[in-house]
Amino acid sequence: MEKRKFDLRFAREMPKKYAGKFVAVINEKVIAAGKSRIEVFRKAEKVASPVEKIGVFYFPTKKEMLTAL
């Protein structure tokens, strides 16, 4: 059930809050956000343990989404 709540929050809230940014997620928590994928990943590496997997996602702005269509 917790996983589902995170998935819904991720789908609804994150694009608005992090539009135009890369976001690093570890264990369903946003660890870092910024304009560069490398910068965000490096920040997350400092926080993560060696066994944790880091997910880096990009949330496009509305303008970028319209361009893609």
C-alpha cells in the first residue's frame, strides 16, 4: 500500500514541483534535485549506501511536453 501511495504522489505532485529538473530517488524519497543529471547523481551518491540503487528522473516543463507532441 505504501508503494502505491508513493507512485500516486510521484505521478501527481513531482512533475509540478520539479518541472524542468532532474530528481534522484532512493527508497521512495527524493534525495537531490537540480538542472544537471550528473550533479544530481553525485549528490545522491554522497547520501546513498553502496547497496542502495539511485534512480534519476527528469520532469519536463509543460512547454517541453507540448514540443514533444
